[in-house]
Amino acid sequence: MGHAKTSYVCLPCRASYKQPYLGDHDRLCPRCTEPLIHVGSAFATPRRRDAAAWRTLSVLLNAGVRFHKSCCGGSGYRPRTLREVRERMAYARRTGEPFTRALVRRELP
């Protein structure tokens, strides 16, 4: 039985690659040779020309948010727009909640 594939992303190229997960060794982008970011198997790639979606994704990945499958199927809620990201980051600053946790909240109180 082969290894399940997972997604890796290159933010500068706006490219995603499905590859088997074979451990924690570094993978390089075949286009620009920058390191790829392991994002998880539940990741859905935005269109390359959708700059706003890639900016949102960049904020999520730099905050440590990933897209791994859970026992219930998907990775849970992830913001899709910069407005949703800004709302959650403002909430985190106001309440002291860690950014990573605030970014994956479905609804803000």
C-alpha cells in the first residue's frame, strides 16, 4: 500500500503540489527552488490569478494554520477573505487570544 498524498505550497509561485508525505525533509519548488510549505491533505488550491485568496492563504500559513483532515472529514473552518482575517486578528488583539486560534474560529462572539 502506497503513502497517501498531501499538499505542499509555494507562495511566491502561487503553486500547489500533491506529493506523498515521507517525513520532515525539506522539499523545494520545481519552478523557483524555494522551500515548499506542507499545508495538509484537506487543502484546496485557489486559482493562481486570485491574488486576494493567495494573500489570505499567506496570512494563514505564516500564522501556523494548516489544512489537515480531522476525524470528521475536513480541516474545519478557515477564513476565505482578507476581511474575515482582519476581523479575527482584531478580535485576537482585543481579547488576547492567540492569532492561530482566532483565525480558525467559525464565529466571533
